[in-house]
Amino acid sequence: MIKAQSSIATWLEGESIFIFHEWYWGDGWVQSRLDGVWLLALNFEQTASLLRLREFLAGKQKASE
């Protein structure tokens, strides 16, 4: 059985691009995924939802430290 650990980082780049970086690692391997969303192209409700998600994930990351 292969056990993997994971981590997630999110941040706002230049107040207009929301970045989501997720990676998994195990014994001798790393897998990474990077996504970006341009917030200006979204409506207000979608932007607010992404910002709440960012705050939630930041709180979970602080709690795990």
C-alpha cells in the first residue's frame, strides 16, 4: 500500500488572480497541480465565494501547524 501526504496552498496574486496549488508526495515521488482563476472575469457572488474558500483553507492550514 502506498501512503501519500498532501498539502494545499492558495493565494491572491496582484489582487486579481486566485492561485490554487495542490501537491501530493510519497516514497520517492511528487505530484503537483497548479490552477489559476482570474477574479475580474467572475461576477461578484463567484468572487466572494472564492475569497471565502481562500479564508477557510488558510484557517485549516493554520490549525494544522
